[in-house]
Amino acid sequence: MQNEKKVSRTQSITMTAVVAAVYAAITMVIAPIGFGPVQLRLSEGLNHLAAWHKRYIVALGLGVLIANLLSPLGWIDWVFGTLGTVVMTSLTYCLTRRVKATWLKLIISSLSVLTVGMGILAAEFTLAFQINASGAFPPDQGHTLLAQWWAYYLSVLPGEAVSLLVGALLIAALSKVMDLSK
């Protein structure tokens, strides 16, 4: 029994590390288009994993932190990007804990990421650009903060939707050959 717990804990730590590394590696490979208010961060498709197990909340948070070390926004992206991921993947996990259907999990996950996650990212960009953070575009002084947030929100949605669709297809296929909840 004790040995089983060690194997399970070791397996969980290993899966956490692998997912974090895969997230960071995918983001770094496409780094030029994986940052900024218009981005295609294909690694975001891995956010769906949080619908299967809470360990992926930590894995994805670590992956984002590692990947964001390359971000032109620096500390703002390290802190807010990571926290945003932890918040939205935690929400996904909570909303899908009792859901059995794969596609329903993926839909709920997508809605969580596209609303809460991208809302937080848009707020991060609005803040970064208002304080003229390193790597930020200059703020548009002619618009309100809400208008700037809305513009950033709309600019990140298309790339995120594509990433989530690709991720959903991959995760759905993967869930047929392995139990993602273990």
C-alpha cells in the first residue's frame, strides 16, 4: 500500500513536470507569435487538461511561468500571466469535476479560458500598456481603460480560439487511449 502511494505520487509529479515542459517548449518554439495582444500560443490547447485532473493546474501554471520568462512584458507577464492561468484552470477543474462527457468538458474548458482567462490577459495588457512596461506598446490615450481592455480582449480571442480547438481535438483523441484523470 505504501509503495503504491509512492508510485502514484511519483507518477503525478512526473506528469506535472512533463506537461509544464511541453507547454513551455511549444510556446518557446513559436515565441515570436506567442506573446503580445495578437498571439497564437498553441500551447494554450493544453489548458483543457485541467478538466481531467487538478495536477494540471500546477503543471500549466509552471509551464506558463517558464514560457513567460521570454515575454517582452517581463515581470508583469510572469506574475499576471501565471496567476491568470491558475485562476482559469482552477475554474475549469471546479466546473468539470463531475462531468463525464469528454466534449462537454472541452466546451466548459473553452468557455472558461475564453471568458475568464482572456479577460485577465486583456486586463494584464491594459495595465502593462498604461504603465509603459518594458516591451509594451504605448497606451492609446484617446480611449477609456474599458475601451482599451475590450480592444485587447477582442485581439486575443481569435488566436486563443484556434489554440483551444486544436487542443480540444488532440485532448479528445488522447482521452480515448489513456485515462487523463489518473
